[in-house]
Amino acid sequence: MVTEQQVLAELSKIIDPDFQRDIVSLGFVQDMKIEEGTIAFTIELTTPACPLSPVFQKQAIDLVGDLPGVEKVLVNMTARKRDSRHTETKDSGLNEVKYILAVSSCKGGVGKSTVAALLAKTLGARGAQVGLLDADIYGPSVPTLFNLHNPGVRATPEKKFIPNDADGVKLMSFGFLMGDGPAVIRGPMVSQYIQQLLHGVEWGELDYLIIDMPPGTGDIQLTISQAVQIDAAVIVTTPHQLSLTDVRKGIMMFDKVNVPVLGIVENMAYFICDSCDKKHYIFGEAGGKTLEERFGLETIAELPITGSLSGSLDALTGTDIANDTTDIIIRTLGKKTFEKPTTPKVEADAEKITLTWSETGESISVSNFKLRTACSCALCIDEMTRAPLLDPKNVPLNIHAEKVGTIGNYAITVDWSDGHNTGFFPYTVIRELAAKSQGGGCGSQSCGC
């Protein structure tokens, strides 16, 4: 008879590409039952509708099914249960929502709403229970994207809004209340409407609630971030420098309200012409690399310039663009929520800044002068040409950090003694600088150290 150890040995051959570990050591295999020739067990993944679920299921059936004496393999694919969502509002409509994901941008017109809608619709098509909240009071996009211009809003006897349904996706937008008329509303009223759209909607049980955030970093964004427990955010931008410049504001906003940022979705990144398969980077090829160097956040998806992204949402359903973008976002969310963040201890003195990770024992140091002259903010690097603006000769040799803060789990900010405080210093950049220094010198060619 087949033993549990034999089954686990076969299942340990399945490697999760996001963690680079096998599913047994990750604790994904549970509730195993062996009855004569039938093997039954559960594989519990990190998030609902994970794109790796059907892949793992097939691998598990094939591997275990090849064991001698096994006649049937029953694999139950599930997702890890989340703790109950705590909200300050009594009887909040969000209490049964497993994950809340914000799709944000600081500049309008970059395709944020389209990305939020294709994410919600793709997840819904895969069988997940999904809601999409259009949180843009002044310029709602969901009615246009889903071609729902006169649906109105119904309410329960308890006076909670009932979301509209579009192909299995629950939708709520201020546009359903106002129609095509302009929202002429002052700030305090806007916050009340946002609270109503968050807590006063009968969302029911959802795997995901996607929040299409309005552009900017004002009252609405802060109200949403403080009123609900957002699990993660995705920032949408274009490779144009005007959009890239505003990415920093979005990162800083989410960091202030303790919302982890999964990464950047770069829309209109390239163009593929009809006569070839080559990617033409019209706005420059270094957009994603520049973002990672400046902010420490990975560009997790690049979307092309194509008519399907500016046309009907139905035309996007089932396309490679929709599936690939959804796959990477959900996989990144799963990895982010499964892994425990490890923020380093940061120490600064008159000569250097040191980062130490107690979990791994890693410790890196970089001189104050070298780090200050490596700043890539708009005051030190030309945002259009990327040419250096900062002359190292103008940086005092005794430069030092007066205050150091962390941004998420990927960068630090520094208030320097020369008054400069607008730079991001990703851990990857600090590691590279430390490696180049090889333990010596302040980085100045004039001091001779």
C-alpha cells in the first residue's frame, strides 16, 4: 500500500516558481487521506483564483497517479483562509471580502481604470467572486467601461446599496447615482459618499474587491486608505516622464498609510507594428528600469499601445494582455501576503549608513558621500535626459544623515545635512554601491581616502 511519505516525496517535485520551493515544504499540501487505491489531499495556495492552481493540480495528479497501486487521485484546490476583516464601521459591507486591492495612479489618463476593469473581469471569468468599486467621484469610468449608463442603484431594507452585476462582477460607482451629470460636491461631502460606497454596499462574500482609485493623493485617497484595510496596491503609469515623476507621490502616499505596493504596471510601454513582431519603445526603453532604480519597485507588467486597450472592454476578455496582467498581479499579491516582510535595522553615523537584516544576518554599509552623490531624484538627475545635475564637488565631504526612514520593504529616505531630502535609495542600489566600494573610501576623488 502507498504510504503518505511516498506521496509527499512525489509532491515535493512540484516547485512553486514564485518562491523557488516545493509545495510540501511551503505547507501547501494538507488533509491527506489514503484508502486502498485512492489518494485524496488538498493543495492550499496563497490566493483565490491563482493562475498556478490548474498547473499544480495536473502535476499532482500525474505524479501521484504514477505510484504503484494508485488507482485514483483526488486533488482539492483551495486558497488560504484569511482572518476576518476588521472594520471600524458596524455592519460594514466589507466584512466578507477576503482581499482588497487598490489600482492607483497619480496622473489621469494613464489607463488605470482599464487595468482595474480588466483585472476584475478576468478574475470573474475564472470563477472568482469579484467586486469592482469605482472610487472616482468626479470622473467615474466604470459606467462607460461596462456600458452601463442608466442602471440606477437599488437598496436593501437596511438601506445598503445593491451593486450592479456585469458578467458575474459586482459593480458600484458614483456614476450610477449621478448619471451623466457632473458631481459638484465639496470635500466633506465627498468623504461621506466614499464611506457609503465602501461600507454601505452589500458586497457579500468576495474573493477580491478591486478599488479603482481616483488620480492624485488627496482627501479621497486618504479617506479610502484609512477607512479600510487595503491588502496591497498596484500603481499604473506610462513611460512618459510626466507620469513617471508622479509615481513617487503614489509610493509615498501608500507608505504613509501602511499599504504595501506590489509593483508598477507600465501602460503604453511599447508598440508592435503590423509588419513585424519587434517591440518599438516610442517613449524610451528604460522606463521600467528607471522606476526600479529610482524607487526600488519592480515593473511587474508592460502593456502595449493597442486599440484593444482603448476600445470595448469585452474585446479584452480572454486576450493575452488581460490574462498575463492578471496572472502576474495575483501571483505577486500571493507572494507578498505569504512572505513575512523583513525590514532592516538602519543605523547612521558621521561616516556611513548601515543596513542589517537580523533574519539573514546580511549587513551592508555605504559611505554618506557615496550615497548622497548617487541620488537619482529630479533635483540630482535630469528627468528627461537622465543626465546628472548634481556636481559631486558641491557635496560637502562631511555630509551625513540627519534622519533616515524606510519606504515599505524596498528603500530608505534620507534627510541630509545639506538640506536635501527628496531622494529614494532602494536596497538594491545600496547593495550595488557597497559592492563597488569594496569596503573603502567615501567615494570622493578629491579627498584621497
